[in-house]
Amino acid sequence: MTDAPNSTGPAVALTPQQRRFVAEYLIDLNATQAAIRAGYSARTADVQGPRLLGNARVAAAVAAGQKRIADRLEISAEKVLSEMAKIAFSNMQDYVSTDGEGGAFVDLSGVDRDKWAAVQEITVDEYTEGRGEAARELKRTKFKLADKRGALVDLGKRLSLWNGRTIVLDLPSIASAEDVSLALGRVVEAVAGGSITPDEGQALASILETRRRSLESIDYERRIAALEARHA
């Protein structure tokens, strides 16, 4: 899926290379590789990619592209959460039965469509029991459920069940407005990758924006002081 931004809205102000970056980023949500494929230097792509995501127009174009893809595939937040919940709350008891003597065997006869959503793998092994005329051909069924713990964690993040948790991100030291843009790009990447929730990303972006205004204010005061000293 390589939807490029439309010719209207935020894409108007993008350069051709930025538009290519957006299209490439929508493929795998890897900012570094998207920057390389868009023609930026491979040596600086790990910095250039997050910096591009920190650009408000580029971020808006990415969001618009993701929305178009979701609309085209008829994917809604509710549908995604519902599928995650099927995995998160799957229970082994729904797939096995007991023999009354403490043993258990796979029994998929009562598994409905919703429960099948949590099954990741099924393996049927054929083997022979006994020898000669007493030999019997039997089958052993094994199955594997999807990562329940991972689904629970992802679901909790999406629903912000752990507000106030500690967030660890690899952000640069913030000493200039350019550093703020780079940090914002990494925040956007973290949201897209699911390591932080959109609400957490918004909170971080607000903190970074406050830092940007503070740096700009300090820079402005320095310039005024320099002008006053020059006139003096």
C-alpha cells in the first residue's frame, strides 16, 4: 500500500521528495528506510526520517494517508480493538476437553468464528500405534494460540488503562528548535509503532512544544540584547 497524499490539504506544501517520503513511510512505518527510499542520504537517514515526521505538514500528510488506507479497507478503531480482544481474552478451555480421568485432548468441534480468531497455528501429526494386525493409524492434533500477553498489553495501551506510566523514548538533547523537531518525529514514530498511545504522544508533543517556545523566547532575548549592545 503506497497511497500518496492527495493534491489538496497538507500535501500542497510538500516538496516532491517529502511526498515520496510520506508514500514510502506508509508502506512499513519505518522512517529511516522511508527516507533512504525517498532519496535522502543513507548516512543521515536515521536522523532525517524522524525529523521529517516532526514537520507538521509531513505529519499531517502521513495521518491523512493512514486514514485513507483505513477507510478503503473499512478498518475502524472499534474493529481493530474487537480483534485484539478476541486474542487477549482467549481461553485454552475453549479448545480442549477432558476424558474424565484427568487427561485432556484437543476438541475443536465447538470453536466458533470469534474463537478461531485467536488460533495462530494448527498441526496434525499422523503416527502408527501398535504392530502387525493390531497396528492403528492415528492422528495427533496440536494447536497454538496467538500471543495473549502481547494482545493484552496492546489493548491496555490503546485504552489508556495505565495512565501515568513511565515512558522511555530515545530522544535527543533539546538545545534548539531543530532538536525539538527531531524529537517530535521520534514521538510520532513511537505512536505509529504502538509503543506509546496517541494520548501519550500528544502529551509529549505538548511538552516539546513548550520547550520550543522557551528556546525561541531565549533566542529572541539574546538577539535584542545583541542589538542594544551594538547601538550602545
